[in-house]
Amino acid sequence: MPVDFETIFNKYNIQTAQSGKHKRTGYSNVVCPYCHGNAGNHLGFCHETGGCICFRCGGGKYSPKALSLVLKIDINKAKQLIQGHTTGFLKLSFEGFKSEVDTVDSKKLNLRPLIKFHREYLENRGFNVDRLIHFFDLQSTGYETDPFYFKNKIFVPYYLNNELITYTTRDVSVDTKQSGMRAKYITCKKSEGLLPPNHFIYNYDNIKHRKKIRTLFFEGPMDCFRFPTCSGGLSGVKFPPAQVKFIIDNFDYPVFLLDPDEAGDIASQKAFDEIEVLTGRAPEVYELDGSLKNPDGSLKDAGDMTYEESGNLLKMLDIKP
């Protein structure tokens, strides 16, 4: 009985382990009410089974009782919460989208660690590649893929509570600044994903604990690469109602930073108007002013910034890393 415990804890402002030894794949780990002495984040609620257990004292097991103790609510209320968040929550209709598959099949991409060519591309853009792999699980696709057009690209996965729900791939074999070149991003087909990227937010698992603090949103995945713990990626500025709803349900203080161009102004403004109507306050929206430029004279976007420039940006926008 899969249960979306992470959403339950977010709604009640309960901090779950986001790093370190208490962060376990497939679990939401919280402070254990059964433990004596050090009451660290030992109590794990399993997303797949709906059960729970303390990895230190062995307490828990009956998840409604444990949940009621953690949230300080009646056990019947805890049962209702669990029932209301029982899934496949990934397969529920999501603003008109219903998944056709149970899992995302990435085996056909023949994934492998980032190859030298892809690492050099990222290093030449000034990225700390090992840091990218740690936070974003970047890999390379193989030479033999199905479909063939995914071959030899950077694999960029989207996760929800540690489950792969879709992906995109980045082609770095061509100069994407030239017109007429091949698409630089090729994304998992809607029929083969659990959610389309534009119904969701890239990097959600790394920022889902930020509901009550200012969080940065960029136009795409690579813009997040220098901001792994405080930013999420849209799928361009033409983000649809499903993505708008996801943002306002999960982040109280979104800050949007757009590239220095006019692409999608009308569509993005419509989305921002919708946020204002639904939340009662206008979202913070900024656009890079074009003062930062690449060596070739082109305007920098967030993915082109140095780590020093990205740090200065966070200070200017008052966003905690």
C-alpha cells in the first residue's frame, strides 16, 4: 500500500531527513517518539509499503499510531491522512494526465556513468561535475538506445520521493547557439512517463523541505545546476496550470528568475496572474538584466554563471542556499 508520507509531513511542517545517514531511499525519516535518549531522525515511514519502523529502537511498525504521535493528532485522524494519501499517487489523474505505465523504463537507454566527453562539456562550463552527480544523478545514455535518438546524451532524471517519474536528455555534440541545429533537449514521451515534466518541477526532491522559505525557480533543468539545494526548474516559461498548482501547493514563497529574453512573456504572465489569484499575492518575478555576458558576447543565463556569481545572486534575492 504505497503512501505519500512526504506530503503529509510537509503539510504539518514536520522536517524529514534530507541528507546524512538518516536519509534513506524510499523512506521519510523523522524524529522518533519511541526512542529514549537521542531522538534523531530514526523513524522511517516507507513510501512503498505504508509501514514504518525506527532504525534505532525498533519502535513504530503500526504506522497510524506512529503518525499520530509524530503529528500530535488523534489516531483516527492519522488513519484518514494515510487513507487520503494512499497511492499510486503518481498514477492519479494530474490535471487531466493519467499515466499509462507503472514505472519509467530507463533500461532501454543503456545508462552509464558520465563519459569523458560529457564531463569535459560540463567542466568547460565551470561546473563541479562530482557535485552535479551527487545532487542530480546525471548519467550518460549509451550508443545503443531505444529510440535511437536518445543515444550518447546527458541523462537528466526527474525524481519524486526517490522514484524516477520522467527524464530529459541533453545533446552537447552541437553548438546549440547556432540556428537550425538539432534539438538540444529530447524528453521522455508522455506515454512512457509517470508525469510530464511540465506538470512537475525539476529537482523537487532536493527542495521539497523549503515550503516555508524563499525558493528560486528557473526556466529549465540546467539553470538549477549551480543551485542544487534552493532551486527548481520549469519546462520553459509557458508553464501550464498543472505546474502552477504544483508550485503553489508545495512552495509558499516562490521567486521566479527568467532568462534575459522575451520568450513566452504572454504565457508566463498568464501563469503569474493565476498564482496571484490563487494565493492572494503577486509572485516575485525577476529577469536577468543582461549585464552578465559570456566570452563570445552572448547573454548569460543561470546555467552560464560562475559559482561566485550564483552566490552573489542568492544574496541579492535573499535566498538561503
